[in-house]
Amino acid sequence: MKKLMIINGPNINLLGKRETHIYGDVSFTDFFESIEKQYPSLILEHFQSNIEGELIDKLQEVGYNYDGIILNAAAYTHTSVGIGDAVKAIQTPVVEVHISNTFSREAFRHQSYISAHAKGVILGFGLQSYKLAIESFMD
Amino acid sequence: MKKLMIINGPNINLLGKRETHIYGDVSFTDFFESIEKQYPSLILEHFQSNIEGELIDKLQEVGYNYDGIILNAAAYTHTSVGIGDAVKAIQTPVVEVHISNTFSREAFRHQSYISAHAKGVILGFGLQSYKLAIESFMD
Amino acid sequence: MKKLMIINGPNINLLGKRETHIYGDVSFTDFFESIEKQYPSLILEHFQSNIEGELIDKLQEVGYNYDGIILNAAAYTHTSVGIGDAVKAIQTPVVEVHISNTFSREAFRHQSYISAHAKGVILGFGLQSYKLAIESFMD
Amino acid sequence: MKKLMIINGPNINLLGKRETHIYGDVSFTDFFESIEKQYPSLILEHFQSNIEGELIDKLQEVGYNYDGIILNAAAYTHTSVGIGDAVKAIQTPVVEVHISNTFSREAFRHQSYISAHAKGVILGFGLQSYKLAIESFMD
Amino acid sequence: MKKLMIINGPNINLLGKRETHIYGDVSFTDFFESIEKQYPSLILEHFQSNIEGELIDKLQEVGYNYDGIILNAAAYTHTSVGIGDAVKAIQTPVVEVHISNTFSREAFRHQSYISAHAKGVILGFGLQSYKLAIESFMD
Amino acid sequence: MKKLMIINGPNINLLGKRETHIYGDVSFTDFFESIEKQYPSLILEHFQSNIEGELIDKLQEVGYNYDGIILNAAAYTHTSVGIGDAVKAIQTPVVEVHISNTFSREAFRHQSYISAHAKGVILGFGLQSYKLAIESFMD
Amino acid sequence: MKKLMIINGPNINLLGKRETHIYGDVSFTDFFESIEKQYPSLILEHFQSNIEGELIDKLQEVGYNYDGIILNAAAYTHTSVGIGDAVKAIQTPVVEVHISNTFSREAFRHQSYISAHAKGVILGFGLQSYKLAIESFMD
Amino acid sequence: MKKLMIINGPNINLLGKRETHIYGDVSFTDFFESIEKQYPSLILEHFQSNIEGELIDKLQEVGYNYDGIILNAAAYTHTSVGIGDAVKAIQTPVVEVHISNTFSREAFRHQSYISAHAKGVILGFGLQSYKLAIESFMD
Amino acid sequence: MKKLMIINGPNINLLGKRETHIYGDVSFTDFFESIEKQYPSLILEHFQSNIEGELIDKLQEVGYNYDGIILNAAAYTHTSVGIGDAVKAIQTPVVEVHISNTFSREAFRHQSYISAHAKGVILGFGLQSYKLAIESFMD
Amino acid sequence: MKKLMIINGPNINLLGKRETHIYGDVSFTDFFESIEKQYPSLILEHFQSNIEGELIDKLQEVGYNYDGIILNAAAYTHTSVGIGDAVKAIQTPVVEVHISNTFSREAFRHQSYISAHAKGVILGFGLQSYKLAIESFMD
Amino acid sequence: MKKLMIINGPNINLLGKRETHIYGDVSFTDFFESIEKQYPSLILEHFQSNIEGELIDKLQEVGYNYDGIILNAAAYTHTSVGIGDAVKAIQTPVVEVHISNTFSREAFRHQSYISAHAKGVILGFGLQSYKLAIESFMD
Amino acid sequence: MKKLMIINGPNINLLGKRETHIYGDVSFTDFFESIEKQYPSLILEHFQSNIEGELIDKLQEVGYNYDGIILNAAAYTHTSVGIGDAVKAIQTPVVEVHISNTFSREAFRHQSYISAHAKGVILGFGLQSYKLAIESFMD
């Protein structure tokens, strides 16, 4: 059975609570439970932290023995050379995802230190972005 | 039945012929046949042109009566305000795809005039990018 | 009788169809008929294409025997060195027009490769921009 | 009867005196008299100052009770946030005009703090620019 | 008794008149009267001009004998080297204030030629910004 | 009673120890005690961390049930998209403060990812900046 | 016998007609006839289009069976990622030529999307540039 | 007898009063009297204003009947397109002077809108700069 | 005996594990043991963290009582104003080191927020960089 | 007989010695001898120096009495305003050549201070670039 | 008697020979003889070289025992950090001069590495610039 | 015995003479003698020139038969593509050194054309930088 880790960066833990008219009232935990049911043939895990270094720690921890990592580094996407370096250093392929379309937002969100080292990038589909990323590992 | 149109921009017609050690020896036509079989419940079409304005023509033509458009504008992605305007003007949602990871290539390929108006963006997965885009319309 | 050619660039053919709450429900063809009536002493023609090179072709074709050209190059305004070169090369004076106020839109629309070679620039007056351009040739 | 105010910025008072081989030997006062005769159905006024703040004063003074303002802010076009703010704050629509084609001159003349807040922009037609601006209010 | 001078730049005289749904219908004069009552132990004065040089004149005039200056240079904040030089040259400490949050507006409003020479900066609190500036002189 | 939280970023814990000829020998804790006495009608708390993510954690924790947050993100002001996102996401209004005048220091300190989302900004008044921020919540 | 294709971009078809005091009154067709006579041992062909995509079509068509391509992409040189991609993708070596010295003209003509993928670049020699390019294939 | 006008811009009137340890305690009026004595064969005048438009007014007034203008536009040097335009428009040659070495100060003082249109530039010699400018008209 | 602290930033803990064909198979711990033996007259310690704030914590902790700090902030070198501020605030001199030649890598690695405040910089010598840094404290 | 001078800049004297797998093992002297034989009807000379000023000296020396100069300024191409000024000042036409394709190398090699003043530019053909330059003088 | 050294940079030796319609037909040697006569109370010397390092050598040689240096570094003005460093290092004051108005020429001539370290700058007066520089040392 | 060459660029010959309160009163020759004694097992040589091309000459001369080069190119570090090219072309490894911390000085000193091709970089340690560079060759 394939083992996939979803890693979420800062403020993703506010999902379902913050600006619910935009993001809806589904928390990431609820969403995660729904996809666990949808993909019974996969071992799915998820991790969230607001601390850049803890995201690096987690990438290093799972980066040599999982089959795939789905990474939404959120705000750190645009500023963290360290996360980009970790993605490049580990062996497990990483798919970068974003809930919103970062390219229709502020200019500083158009740059990513992660993309160049990712297996692929999926963004703008809301929570569906995570599901498409899972699909990308099932081919 | 859902009707999806795949629109490919310049030089995509060389697929399977150009730099085969990188892109493989599968032409887009061959690939298209394989996905047609894989998604029998969908009406799939595809169109390719090296001419910017013909891509705009096609977007306008299908942009009011198809369920989805999958657009790989290739080189025009980075220079065509006109294609971006067309994507914004029409009603059918457009998913932007790229075969290669444009963010690990030259700096001028990091900019897209299309992304901001797209439903979502999928890139870097090789030909699988098209399949994930199809999946995004099936949810 | 003076002979004027109106040349419209990409997506202008969607006028009256696209975002009608903004642009109104008048197509360019309808508008053209109304100005033909308003200026019976002029020979007025119009041409539209989504293809950059066809706009250049048309500029070359009419650029030596018409009395004036009214050019709304739309999206190509901001990216086409080729149209700018054609405007500079031909003999008929060219007035650049835009329906919207390009300076209250995205930064990339603030640049024009045409303006420097135009007889004059008129923008932001909606369809009235075309009428003011016609007036500019009647003095 | 419609009431229109023409506001001219710095050095426009030298017209007809400075570089006459380029600008001709018609002063703005002379030109103004000729257009007054040409548009007997309009109340036309004009004002000139070399002082940025006096232009702002005048915009505020007429900006709530005239039907239109024709503004050639000349050199202040490119540097005055204050005039741009005034144009945005008042209620009378403002048409920005320039005698010369500012886009075929130095790069710093390509930027305008006024355009984004103007009803429209007309430039490059010599003194005819003012007449086209008057026409734009007669529609 | 401490003597404080409030100096307001261009268009601040429109307060209470311009865009009242945003700025409210209180003119600066009315607001000034209310704070005069609130701080009976202070001598408060205010001055407004749309003319850059008159603001410099006033800064020079009061810059050697008042206890504090509260300066809202408005649009000139972003373009006036001369006001910045005056603030630097005089002896009375100057507190820079803005009614709106200039950092959530256009990019050109993020630069100030005054800040570097000011005692401090207070912005974004509406008219309360002036009161906080007064407080800063009372400590 | 109003409840206000002061959040301090990296190196603020060195206050009173580092460069005392500039910053004085008062630690933040001592200063905090003095203002607690000065504002007996308020519940005041403070928190400091050198870790970016812990500042985000704290903003999320108090951002739905306090009356105000006073945030000196120090060095993270200029680099943390994540803190800016948190300030934007929560409901409690945030006032940004700085002890020094960041605009008279290095160019990279002139940019703030927080300002655009703050209720207001106060900077350059030394420790008094915190007191003015408290005042701003008392109006 | 070696087979060489000359491909000319937009507005080159005006040669001999446009600004003859600069470019002379020789059309490209006349010039082509003269070089055909000068190089009887070569098969020479030429193609011109104002349409970017037709230039790409032609590059693809001859790019696998000719011995050399001489490309003057004119205005598209500076804006066409698509032509650059085609030059890179095909097998026939491409020599980039320009009639004028693009480096003594506007700054936007100093950039070429083609040069990096060309066998070599020759520019500034007038029509002789084409002949030098032919020579480069004869060595 | 030659007639020369010295025109001084904003804050020059503070000379001898502001930062006297740097600029000395000589006011410009005192200095002017000393040079009047030193050059009895010349008619020397001087004018100072903090208002940009008054400097333009003065340039226009003397720009057709004096033999030379010595212009220290101070802070407006770096921001005034209007003064630059006036210098270009008038007939009397203008020598640009600065008391301090503007090139060893802030970057924004390295740009001048006047230099390109001046007969010459002299800067960094303190008040001696004015005397060298006078000499330049005596040759 | 001199007391030196080596502080390593993110991903340095992967040394000997990541890209061993480049970095070799020596972990930092092994390397540290070897230099401990080589410098018996020194007290050497080392610390690693992926968390930016923990590096700041450690700098503050040892910055007043050690004789020297050798800092390889790795990815944080290029993005951390906070670490730079800490280096500047503490009293112990800091030598910045890098294993690789950061100037032959991506452009964003050419900037360091630490260098300006460091006693010196040593980079590009592989693990030998640390030894040269130790030598620099022995003079 | 025509007299041509070839001037080579810094490090060209290493040809045939440096990176022979790229540049081949032919020294420039050997190459020069071969072209001397190939063009018996020309007087050919060559000069090399690593010193920028000696290249200027040579350009001045031959710039009034030779029929043509072929200049490969190598590294100085990108930094020497002085060589560019000399090329502009002299009377003999100068053809700029480069052995490698400078546009497929580092960005700083894309700028040339010489091109704008050269008769023409030839680059990327290896040593053949020199021969094409000679041909350009034989027409 | 005061001892002054005039140091001229590259291509100044062509004066009187190059573009004589612009620069006149007076060589620098002739001009130098005329000013020697005009200032009999001074010891004047001059030196010219096209070699950057020889200009540095000369600055070092005279920089501790002459009363003044007049430096026209010509093209090196804009590119030579080394000459700027020498001017800063020596003790003799240096006046920077230019014959032409460098600010009405190409943008790259607007920057000088020397100005910031010079006693003063004089430019645009033709050869008179040197005489004004001599005057500046006589006060 | 290992043979090392120290190459010093412009103005280093002023050491011990220029700004002695900063650099001390030790000349490089004196310093060199002291390190010769300190490293009796090495053959040490040194060379200085103010002429860029002579530094290139020396690099070429020793670049194939010495064991190491220690290069302080001083001002040329920041402007010389030619020295960078030489460092890249030769076989002997080059260590770049600087006496001062170039990163705490002007922005233009933060760029080096040499670093990318150097074995390593050592800067900011005063004259000790040279000794650390020697150590780097002894490992």
C-alpha cells in the first residue's frame, strides 16, 4: 500500500473558521476524513505547523520512506529557501499544491521557492487540489 | 455527456519527434487516442495551432458551449495578453496545463498571462498533466 | 471623399456578447452601422482579426491609399513590436484608440508599442473613442 | 448651456513664443478665442498656472458645478500625485489632453498620475486635442 | 503651555465633502474645534494649503518656536523632496500622520520623503491619527 | 474591561541589554510593569518569541477573543508573509508598532508584510509607540 | 547540392517601398534573384510571412530536411518565445540575421529570443547580412 | 553690462540659520552682497522661492532678456519636470549649481531634470559654486 | 581556553546522507569529532536546528560569554533579517561560513543578511571552511 | 590592396591552450597563418592585448589609415565604455566578432558597449566568425 | 606657487582630430599652452593615458604633493571603481571635469564612480570646464 | 615545496600609507616578509599592479605551473569580466580574498565577477585574510 503524507503550512489550521464565505466551513480535518474514505487503498497522513523549521523537520523525517508528499507550504512557499532546499534534498517526490489561485493574488505570491524542485504543481482548485495531487501518485 | 476541448499551442505538434530522449516518442495524437479510451463517458476533442490568433478563435468558438477547456498555450503562455483576455472573456472554465515544470526552466517561462484567469493550473507531470486536468472536470 | 479604415484586434469581435453589464449589448457591427449613417460624407470600412499578422497585412494593404486608419489593436497593443513597425512604415496616418481606459487597468496595459508612431491617441471614452478618432480626420 | 473649463499647467503660457517652428506662432489665448467662436452653444473658460497647488485649487473650485474639465497638466502630469488625487475627488468628469505625443518623448513622460482617474485621454493632435476633448462632452 | 501646529497638505480641505461614505461628513475645521476643546491645556493651530511651497514656508515659519508640528503632507508625502528637506532643517520635532492606511493603497503611496526625518509616524487611524500625534507630544 | 495583547518578535527580549546607549537600560518587562500601572482599567498581557511560527500561533490564539493586539514583529515584519496572513485572517484588530523609525534605517526595513492588514501603524517613538497604540484602542 | 531556406518575418515584404532613402529601392525579391545567380551551386528558397505562427510552421516544415535556415524574424525576434522554441526544437542549424544594427536602435530590440538557440548571429550589414549567412554554410 | 539672475529654490533661504556647523553662518543675502562688490562690472540679481511654480514664472520672466541664469533649484532639481521644461524653453543660457556635492548624498539626489538642458553644471564647491558659475559667463 | 560555538542552520543535519556523491558520506557529527581532536586546546561545541528562531535563541544564549561563533545559517542566510539582527546585537564575534560556493549557485544565494555584521566570511572550501574559521579565532 | 587589422582582447591569447575540448587546439597564430594564405589579395595584421587601454591605443593608431578593423574585444566588450568611444571616434569601419555565441552564456555577456557603433556584428561561428568578417569587407 | 596636475583619460588625445565640427580643431596640447600663459602664477602639468591603471598610478604619484588635481577620466568615469578608490585614498583634492554635458548623453554616462569623492564637479562647458576648475583652486 | 602567488590589484600598494587609522601603518611588503618567515615550507611570491590587463597577464603566466593563487583584485573584483574569465581559464586554483568586509560597504562592492570561478572566498579579516588563504592550500 502506498503511503502519502500531506504537509500543510501556516494558517491552514484556520480553514473552516476564517473567512468562511470564501473558504467554506469545512475544516481540513473534516476534509481529510472524507478523502481517507475515498481512497481506502492508500495510507494517508497529514501534518500541519505554523513553524517553518517544523515543516523542514517533517519533510526530512518522511522524505526517505514515504511514496509521496503533498505539500501546501502556504505563506512559506514564497519566502522559504529552507523548505525548497529540503524538497530538493530528500528522495520522496513532492507535489506542490495551493487551495487558491496564487497567480490571481498579490505579486509576491507568484514566486515559489518550491516549484522548481517539485514533481509537479497543482493550484487553484480549492480543496480539490489535494485530491488531484493524490491522483497524480496513483498513475 | 460532458464535452471537453483540449487546445494546444505552438510546437506541441512536434511531440514524439523532438528531443525524444526527454519527451518520449509518443505523439500527442497517440496520447489523445489512449485517453479517449480511458474516459468513454466524456466527449473529448483536441485542436492544435502554431498561430496565436487561431487559438483565440478556437477559445471563442468553444467558450460558450463546452463544459471545459484544457489549455496548453505553450510558448504563448508567457507572451500573449490576447489569449489571456480570451480566457477571461469566455464562459467555459479553462484549466491551464504544461507538460514540463515551467518553473525549473528559463525565468521568462515563470510568467503566465493565463493563470490569473484560469480555473486552476497543473504543470510538470508530463502528459499526465492533461489527465489530471480532465479529472478536475469530473468531480 | 475621405476613406477611413477601422482595424480592430483580438476579442473585439466579442463586443455585445462578453460581459454585457460592462460593455453593453451593442456589437461592433451594429455600432459601425450607426456611425456610417452619422458620417455620410466619408467612406468608412472596418476589419477585425484575432491574428497579429493579419492586422499587419491589413495595415500594409491600406497604408498607402487610405486617408486615415483608426487602430484598436487591443491586446496586441502591449506586445506587438510588429504592428508598431507597420504603423511606422506605412504612409497613412494612424490614430490609436481604446474603448476602456487602459491606464486604470493592469500595469502591462500601460505600455503600447503603437503610441510612439501614431498621429494621436484617444482612449477611455467607450465606443465614442472611435467617433472622436473620426473627428480627428475631419479637421 | 454646458459649462466647460480648460485648465493648463506649467509653460503652456509660452505657446506661440517658444520653439515656434515646432509649436507654431499661435498663442493659447488666440486659439481659445477661435474655439469660443466655433462652439457658441457652450460656455468655455480657461485658466493657466505654473503653480501645482493653484491647479489643484482650480480643480476643487470648478469640480462640483461645471459640466466638464479639460486638463492639460503639462509637466505636472508626470509628477503630481496631488493633481491626480484632486481629479479623483471631484465630481465633474475630467478629460486629460496633451498637445504633443508624450509617448514619443522621454520615458518619464510616459507615466501619468492623472490618466487612471480621467474620463478619457486624448493626446498628440496638437491644439486639435482640445477640440476633440470638447467634442467628447457634446455627445 | 505647549504650542502645536497641524499642517495639512493638498485636498485635505475637501474632507467632509469628498466621498463622505468613506471619510464621513466631518470637515477638518469641525474636527479641529472638537480637539481644541479636548485639549484645553494646549495651544493648537492648523494650516492647510494645496501649494507645496506654502507648506515649506509654514514649516520654516513655525519650525524654530513651536513645540511640535503634526504634518499630513497628503499627496506631497510621496513626491516632495523639498518638504522632506524642510522637516530635516528645522528644529521643532515633526510627527507625520495619515488619515488612511497608505500601505493598503497604490504602491507609489508606500514611499515617503518625510518619514526618515520625522520624530515618528502614525497612520491608518482616520482622524484619530491626529489625536494620537497630539498625545505623543504630551508625554 | 478591554483585553489587549502585546506580541513582540525576535530580539526584543534583548531590550535593556543590547546597545544600551541607544535603547536605554529598561527591559521590556520593566516597561510592561509600568504601563500596567498606568492603565489599571485594561487587562494587558504580553508575549515574546524569536520563532516566527509561535507568533502566528499566538495571533491565532488571541485573534478571536481579545479586543486588540499590539504587534511589533521586529525583523519578521519585513520577511513574513505568514504573519501578514494571520493578521488578515483573525478578527481582533491589530496595531503595528516599531520602537525605532524603520524608515531611517536600511531599505529592506521599509517594507512591511503587516501594514496593509493592520488597523493602523505607529513607529519611531521608542517605547512610547506601545503607549500610543494602547491609546488607539481607548477611543 | 546544399539546400538553404531564407525565412523573413513581418514587414520585410515592404523592402524597397518603405523609407527608401534608408533601405534603398531594392525589394527582397530582386535581391533574392541576384543572390540566386551568385550562388549557382546552392538551392536557395525564401519565404515571408507577417504571421508568427506561419513562421513556426515553416521552421518545422524545413527543419528536418534542409541544410541550413537563414532567419530574419524581424519584429518577432524580440517577442516570440514560440519561434525561439521552434529554432531549438528542429535539427537544421539556423543563422539569425538582421538588416539593420538592432543594437543602435530602441532598447527593446536588443533582446532576442532566437540568438541563444542559433548557430550564429549576423547583423547590421544591410542585405549583405544574408550573403554572409550563406557563406557561413559554405565552409 | 551683462545682466545675470541667480534663482534659488526651496530652503536656500535658511542658509546661515540651518545646521550652521555645516553650512557656516553666512546667509545668502550676505554672500550676495559680497559677490556684488567682487563683480562691479556685472548687474547681478537674485530671487528665492519655496514654490516650484514661482521659480518657473521667474525663469520665463528673465529667460528672454538676461545674459545668464544661475539656477540652484535645490530639492526641485530632483523632482521638477516643469522647471526642466522651462529651462529648455527659454533662450537665456542656464548654469545649474549646487552648494553641496549631490552625488555624495542620497540616491534620489543623483538625478536632475535640469542638467540635460543646462549650459553646464557646477556642484560641490559650497558657495564658491555660484562664483564659478558667474565666471563661466565672463569668458 | 577559548570557547567556540558552531551553529548550523536548516538541512545541515542531512550531511553525509543527502547527495553523497557531492557532499561525501561524512556527517557533521563525524567531522566535528575529527576537529575536536585536531584542536585540543579549544573548547568546541556545535548546535543545529531547522528552526530560524532557535538559531536566534542560541546566538543570544552564547553571544555574551563565548569567544567566537562560527555560523552556517544555510538557507536562512538569504532570508533572515532576524538572524542578521541577532548577530549585530550580541557581543561575541561571528564568522559566517558556507560549505559550497554560494556565488556559483542561484542568484538568490548571492545575498546574505549576515555578512555585513560578521567579523569575516569564508565560503566554498567544503568542510574545510569550518576549520579556516576556527583558525581565524586562533591568531 | 585592402589593409585589415584584427584586434583581439583579453584571454584570446590562451586559444588552443585553454579548454581545448571546447575551443579546439588551434592557437590564434596558427589560425591567422591559414587565413593569410586564404586571402592573398589582402594585407592582414593582428594584435592582441589583455590591457584595455592598449586596445584603445591600437584602435586610434590604425583607425585613420586602414580599410577595416575586425574587433573581438572579448571580456571588455561588456564593460568598456572607452573601447566603444574609440570605435565611434575613429574613421575606419569596425566589425565586432565573437567566437562563442555570447547570447547563450551569462546575462552580463548579452550587453556590448561596441555593437551600437560597429558596422556590423558577427558571433557564434567559432573562428569562422573572423572569416565572415573579412568577407564583409570584400563586397 | 601652487602646483596643479590635469589628468585626462581615454580618447581625450584625439581632441582636435575627432569630430571636429563638434569639438573644434584645437588639440588639448594647444589648449594647455594657452592656459599656461593665462595663469603664469601657477605650475600647471598635464598627463593623458588610455590605460585605466596608469591613471591610477598618476593619481597616486601626485596625490600627496600637489595642490590640486583636475581629472577628466572620460569613459572610465562611468566604469572605474579603481579610479574612484584612488581619488578617495589620496590627499590632494580632485575636481572632476567633463568637456561635454554627460547628462544629455546616454544613460550610462549619467553615473560617475568619481563624483562622490571629488571636491566638486564641473561639466558641460567645453574646454572652459578646465579653466573653471583651475579657478576653483585659486580662491 | 608548494609554490603560491599572491596577486594584488589597484591601490593595494597604498597600504600603510592611506587612511592609516583604519588600515594600520603596515605596508603589504612588510606584511609579506612576516608571512614568508611564518611559512618557511612554502615558496611565496607576490605581485601588484594597478593595471587590469597586467593582472590578467600574471594570472595566465602562473596559472599553469603554481600550486595556488591568492587573488585580491580590489576594485577590479566588481567590474572585471576579463579577470573572471582568466581565473576560469587557468588550471591553478584561485582563492579570492579581501581585506575589508566588502558586504558592509557600498552596494556595488557586493558583486564579484571572480567568486563564481574561485576555489573559495575569504573576506573581512584584515591582512589575516591572506594567511587564512595560505592555510587553505596547506590542508
